[in-house]
Amino acid sequence: MAVYLDDRQLANRLLSGDERAFDRFFEENFARLYRFALPRLSGDRHAAEEVAQTALTRGLQKLASYRAESALFTWLCAICRNEMSDWLRKQGRYREHVVLIEDFPAVAAAVDSLAMPVEEGPEASYRRLEKQRLIEVALDRLPPKYGDVLEWKYVEGHSVREIADRLDIGQEAAQSLIARAKRAFADVYGTLMEAMNNQLADAR
């Protein structure tokens, strides 16, 4: 069984009260949990922010139980799912049975820990929404800095210069980082799409 040593070290530092580890924990995981929650909460940004913050807080409270047998972010996603269920229940929108494509073995094997939208049928409008959600989960799979720069450039519309200033690096370095992030995203998104299409074909 794989052990995520870097994540375990971070957890140990958090448990010892290391403030820098605390900052890193939030910086690396808040935006990713927010992106993870947003499409599953129907695009409600306030709800996604609230759920992401609560999931991080719960994660810190339960950190002693983290065994590093999965990535820390994967572990936090499980907590986030529970928080989303609680939020939906309070809003009267809780669904007893939610089927995720990630529950199928082929997809789980292809892209470990990626969460997928609910299967509702082949309608064109759903397919468009599905692609949007695939983008979100592909971003979740990337290293935090890659996901951040792609979101800053293509979602928030920041220029390369603004991104460079934000990261305190040169524009050439920022452009190179964006290029690497785009290649990594293409690899993850392509793998995810192929696995999903194969799974849906097998289910027919």
C-alpha cells in the first residue's frame, strides 16, 4: 500500500503546531476543495466557500486519524463530501442515492480519487455540464500551483504579467509555468475523458 510521505510529514508538522505548515495546508487545499465543491453545489459560490472552509476545519480536527494511505487532498475530499451532504440536507436538497462515475472501477483505476458528476442521461445540455465538471476535476488533480495559474489565467482572466507579479517571478518563468500546467492539464483531462467514455460504452 502506498504511503504519501510528504503529506504525512505535513500532517505531523500541523499536529506539532507549525504555523508555516498551517499556511501551506490552507494555501494548497482551499482553492482545490472550492473547485471540487462548486459544481456539486450547482455553482453556488457562497455554499462552496462555506463547505470548503468547514471541510478544512474538520480535517484539522481529525488529522490525528490521517494515516497517509491516500493523498491528503483525497482524504479531505471525503470529508468535503460529507460536508456537502450535510449542507444539502439542511437546504432540503439531500439525495439518498447519488451515483458518481468515480464509483466505477475502470475510472477509479484510471484516475485515482477524481470525483465525477451524477449520471443523468445523454442530453446535450447535460453533456456540456459534464465537460465543465471534467475540467474542474482535472484541475483538482493537478499540483496546486498548476491548478491555480490556469484558474487565474483562463477563469479569472489575469494576464501573464499579473500572474508573474502574484507569484513574484519573471514573466518568462510565469509563461513557462502556464505552458507546463496546460500540458499537465491536457494529459489528465484526456485520460479522464477516455476512461469515462470507455466506461459508458461498456455500460451500454
